[in-house]
Amino acid sequence: MLVLRRKVGESIVLAGVINVSVLAVEGERVKIGISAPPDVTIVREELLRNNDADPTQNPNTPIPPAQPQPR
């Protein structure tokens, strides 16, 4: 794990396309902003853990393409 210190207004860049900025520090909470291309899914970790039992609720689970309906 890489650990960095950033001040409000500073950011890091991931994979050259995802920008993570520190917007504010309020007590022990940090407000971050994430800019990423539309094809990058961003999900809070706790949502992934809560949805492990139901893969249809996990946005990172690939959904097979719809099959054409017979006419």
C-alpha cells in the first residue's frame, strides 16, 4: 500500500486518467473529489462489501449482453 500525505487543494493522479483531489478536511473526515473517464466505475468500498452476496447489485460485476428476443 502506498501512503501519501496531501494538503487541501493537492491531488494525485492514478493511471494517468483518474485525478483524486483533497477538497476539505473537517475534523477526522476528509472530503475528496474524483475525476475519471465515464467508462471508469467508482464505488465506495462498503457498498462492494454489502453487495457481495448479490452480484447483480455490484456495479463492477459484468452483466452479459441482452439476448435478442424471437419475433
